[in-house]
Amino acid sequence: MNLFDFFRKPPSKDVAKDRLKLVLIHDRANCSTEILEMLKNDIIQVISKYVDIDNEQLDIQISQSPTPGSKESVSTLCANIPIKNIRKVTS
């Protein structure tokens, strides 16, 4: 990553795509975007204690999955978090 990448704004299509994902997740899981964002931030905070992660490629979603043997569905949290480096934890 070079210094100028820090100041570059993401393309508006990427911002719009991320916003649309949040709206779809909200509709599917009956989870407010605020709660989803807080959940995402908490997950990142906890995982960051142990590993360095790639925030650019981070993807956390809540979706609906069918329950086996039933017509009902259940909310599922999927997190794709690329790990750059594992930290040495001292006790």
C-alpha cells in the first residue's frame, strides 16, 4: 500500500454496493443496520487482539438458512476475515 492509497476515496459503486448489502441483510435477518455494525465492530475488536486482519477484504454477513427437516429458517452469521499475521499473546 502506498501513501496515496490512504487518501483515495473508495469508488461510489463500492460504497453503494456495501450499503445495499446492509439493507438486504437487515431485511433478511430482521436485524437493524446499527446492530449489525456494532456486531461487526465487536467481532473485529476481539479478533484483532490475537491476529492482524485485512480490513479491506473483511466480509461479515447475516443471512437466512433453511432449518433441516422444517419449513422454518434460521439466521446465520458468516464472517470472512483474511488474516495477515498471528500475534504472539503473552499471559
